[in-house]
Amino acid sequence: MYNVYVKKKGQYNPDLMGEYSNINDAIKLANELKEKDSEISYTIEETSGHFDSYGEPLTTVVKRG
């Protein structure tokens, strides 16, 4: 599963914009959002289905832009 997060300038926490099973769909959404507003930054994370000792999902950053 791939999660797309968007952070606006001056914002502390990023917003979850979508969850996708295909990386290409996640990248497409991130690029579309970046085209609409060039001041945002995005992060695409892959979730492994495993959790750490605090119960938080383990993720790997796939792409930032």
C-alpha cells in the first residue's frame, strides 16, 4: 500500500491525500497535486503491514517532491 502525503508551506503536519495499491497511481496523484500548487511538497510512503513497538505502522519513503 502506498500513501500520498501533502504538506503546505508553513504547515506542521502533512495531510493524507490518498492510499493506493499501485505506485504509478500514487505518483500520478502526487504530480497532479504539485502541478496545481507548486508551493506544496509531497511524500509517498510504502507501508509494509508491520508495526513498531508503539503500534505505529512501519513505512518506507519511496519518493519526495
